[in-house]
Amino acid sequence: MTRAVLEAQVKESLDRSELAFAQGQSQFFEQFAEDAVIFTADSPEPIKGREAYRQRYQAALSAQHCDKTILDRKIQIVGDKAVVTQKARITQGETSANVSQTMVYGLTREGLKVLHAQTSFLAPFATATTESATVQVVNERIAAVPEVVGVAQ
């Protein structure tokens, strides 16, 4: 698969995922590999597998209307994988939160799926114009880069 084809397929998957999420459809979970590892903003422990993810969040997904606005998105192709980093605003009713998300796509026996996903809350002051990358690909390795603004470490 060429880089252009992989990137186009990732974009199609992201579009399907966003539509299913907004409509509260269970097809949202089908974008994930059977053995995907998913880190959510509300738990320090990963969810292992698509079915575990579905069981944990299906009721919440279908119970309330959610809007997701992508504030910033980057897609990087690394070998036969695609790394998507994005910032988004998720709104449920009167509640809204900005999040940072990273997804690693790869080919499975089911086709192109999310192998790994991570979502974390952004500080209220972080926006799409914040000049920092959540993930950088260096020498074909994925490394998390913390976003730190005015905090001594």
C-alpha cells in the first residue's frame, strides 16, 4: 500500500468514526482492531480489546448526543502504520472539554484499524493554536512529548 492510499484510508476511517460518534452508533467501535489497546481520559488503566471498549462505553455513547469538533489534526505515515494526532472539543449537552488524541492505525486481518488509541484532557487554556506537538515520530519510533506551559519540572 502506498503512503497516499494509506493516508486516504485513514481519513475515510476518521470520517466514519466521527459520524458514528456524533450519531451515537455502535459502528464507532468497529474502527478499532479486535486487540486494540485504548487509553481513555477517565481511567489510568488501558482497555484491552474492541469488545471491552464497546462494553464499557456503548451505553454512554448511545445515551447522549455528542458533538466533536476537530481543532487540529496531523497524520504521519511511518512504514506501514499511520499516526494520527489531534486536538478536539467534545460537547455533551452543556458540558464541553478539549482533548488531545493519538491513534495508531495499522493493517489487520479485518483491514485498516486503530491498533492503539490515547485520549487525555487538555488544560482549559490549550487551543488549536498552541504551538506544541503531542507526538513526534523520530527515527520511525513514536515518542510522547508532554505539553508544558509555565510549569517548572
